[in-house]
Amino acid sequence: MGEIPGDEFVKIYGEDFGKALFYTHNHWCRLFVIFTRYANLFGKSKERVELLNATAGGFFGAVQDNFHNEIMLGICRLTDPVKSVGKRNLTLRLLPEFIEDIDLREEVEAAISEAVTRSKFARDRRNKFISHSDFAYATHETEYVPSGSIIEIRAAIRSIHKPIRLI
């Protein structure tokens, strides 16, 4: 998308669509930066993780958990429904309502559907562990909720960016 300031998005796409697209893209960029830092620290090699653990295991464990939780929340925020508790959300799912070109709208909707599907692991993790304390999970009555591998996370983040790129 280049280095186009927010007011340029408004000039190009109109007030509501410009703001929605600009801020959705910014949220994706923030998510991508956090994921890149996470992957560079904890996803490069077993030896790197062992070095981090030997150097300051408690500290880097907290860093890993915080990055991971923020990534899960970021993926969910960008793929959440248009409304929650009657309030409008800034989400990919909001964007198609602004697109007048039917073919483009359908292509964007298909890409959003793929992003929502690829983000299921993050939503499950958020709902049972990060945002809420699911009773059955917390009391070990149900199995561990997988948090997504680096590969799954990367695929979800790429799929989230696809509808933005299409526009």
C-alpha cells in the first residue's frame, strides 16, 4: 500500500471506507511487526530458544507469552464479526460493505472467509485462555487448546492481508 497517510486514504476511498481501510491496514502492520519479532526470537532455531532460556528463561518466557497472546488477539481483532454487543468493530469483515464493484466485493469476501477460517486456532485460544477462563479448560476437563504453530500463524497473517491487498 505504500506510505500513504490516512487523509490520503480518505481522499481516495471516501470518509468511512478510507478510515476503515487505513486503520485496518495499520492494525495488520502492527500485528506483522509483533509476529516478526516473535518469530525472530522464538521461531528461528531450537538453539536460539535454548540460549534465551539459559540467559534469562523467566524473562524470555514472559516475553514469548506476551508476544504470542498479542498475536492471537491481533488475528482475532482483524477477523472478528462486524458487531459485538451491538457495537461496530474495526475488522476485515467491515470492508466489503464499502465496495461497489460486485466482482471485487466477491473476491474480497472470499479472501476474508479464508482469513476467518485460517484464524480459527487463534479465536479458540483467545476464547478459552486469553480473554476468558473457560471452566472446562481451566479445570483440565478438556484438552489443551493449541495455540498455532509459526507456520499456521504466518498463514493466518498472510491471509488477513490478502483482502487489504485486493482493495
